[in-house]
Amino acid sequence: MNKPELIAFDLDDTLLRDDGTISERTLHDLHRLAKEGIITVIATGRMYATAKPYADLLALPDMPLILFSGALIQKISGEKLYEKTLSPELTAQINKEAFRHGWTAQTYINDTLYVREKNAFVESYERHTGICAVETGTIGKIPQQGADKILIHGRADELPAVKEYLRKVTGQEAELLFSRSEYLEIMASGTSKGRALEVVCDYYKIDVSRAMAFGNGQNDTEMLKKAGFSVAVANSADEVKKAADFVTESNNEDGVAVALERFVL
């Protein structure tokens, strides 16, 4: 493969180990990329507030962040390059359905996470991401605006049925996919990390064929397909591995570093 001009990395379960850290070996390789003039992009389902600390750790000036699985592209400086939200009406409808069925819905609006009430699922998410959710008490107090993303947090054995139900509710207006088996993400129709990767490449005047991408989740699949060369970590689902050009070691075994050292550095 030709050396890429831009590389996009998923965070959770790809660049990050299970404990939420980046290994010294991987961090060293990421800094080597910068020295060689290769643009590094974080591509995550997370919001800006919980992705920025990792961008700060990499110490790369004005790095673009693909957030909410592609619904928002924002630089570290705060400049927004792209945003596509659910309609206010659909945002409200999904929250009503979640309340009616007893599902845990996390609604992201203007880099704030809103929940009707906190429970074990929300508290687990807060610990995992380091964010503090705003508890509204009623769904009526969630801002009447379009959400960047709504995340339904639940048990892995129950969420596939929830996804099928909500697919009928949202029709052609939304994308529904899993970032983890217990995270069902809902974004505006046409939203994907793959589309966001194209936008970032256009911004830097780079052909997407000269981009490389790393991922592990269903929400990474379109990005892996769009990139000129793509890598899935060993802990990825089978469908994600099939979308990638190469399968590396797991996120806990320096999988990102192994692939970078083999193909790029």
C-alpha cells in the first residue's frame, strides 16, 4: 500500500485499551505519524467533551474530531466543520417511545448529555466516559431541539428487538447501529463515520483513497469501507473484520501500533 496522508482512529476498543488508556508504544507511534506529516483524526461515537482529552494527550494542533459516529466534525479549537442532527420532532418522539417502553435514552444536544433519570446504565456510562449527565426528571424538560445522537443503553440480548422497533418508528429519517453490543446509536439519516471521513478528506484536499482507518464496531464499518486501506482490531465483530483489509491484534495487545509499524512507519 502507498503511505497514507491521513489516518482515522476509532477510540473505544480500538485505540484505547479496556481500561481507557493508550499504551506508550501506540502513543509513540502516533507522535511519529505527526513528525512524518500524516494527519491524525479521531473518529468516535463520543461527544466533544469526552473525546477532547485524548486529542489533548496526542498534542496535535487543531486536530479534527469526528464525533457522534459522524454526526459532527469539530476541531479542537471548537470550529465546526460539519453537523447533521435528528429533527426536533424525531428527537422528541424517540424519547417518548423510550419513556413508554422503559428504555434508557441518552440524548446529546449541544455537547450536553441529557437523561430523564439516572440509573445503573447511565452511571456505568458516566464512569466509562468521564461525563456527567444532566438529569431532567421528565422528558418534557429535555431541550426541544434536534439531537446529534440518541443512545439507547441496555442489555445486549434485548437491544436488537429495540432496534427493529425503532426502525419502524424512524423510517428513513434515522440511522440505527451499534457502537457496542449494549449501545444502540440513533443519528440522522445519512450519518456515518464513512461520510464524515469523506468530509474531512475534502477539507484537507486529500483523496479518500489516500486515507487509512482503524475500527472495531458496527459504527466503524462504513469508514473502513471508504478508506483506501482499513484495519480492524482482533476484538472486532466478524462483520467489521470482513469490511477491513487487515485484521491486527486486539486493542489490549497494541493492535494499532502493530499495524502502523507494519504498513506505515
